[in-house]
Amino acid sequence: MKGIRIAAYVAEVIIASSVVIELVEKYGSRSKKSAASKKVDVGDTTTEKEQ
């Protein structure tokens, strides 16, 4: 019975870590995209001012 419990704990840790990874990818990519879009917007405004 201890082997089954250990296997269940290991499976639970693996599932929990995969969920955390998915959340980081989902919400982490949004912040990177918004930061990248802000950089592009700043570049566009400077080129418009120079023209």
C-alpha cells in the first residue's frame, strides 16, 4: 500500500507542476507581448515626430 501512496504523491506533484508551467506560459507570454507592443508603439511615435 505504501508503494501506491508514493506513486499517487508523485503523480500529484507531476500534475501540479504541469499546471503551474501552463499558467506561467499563459500569463507570462501576455506580459511579454504587451511589453513588446509598447516598445513598437514608442518606436512608431518617434518616427512620426521625426517626419
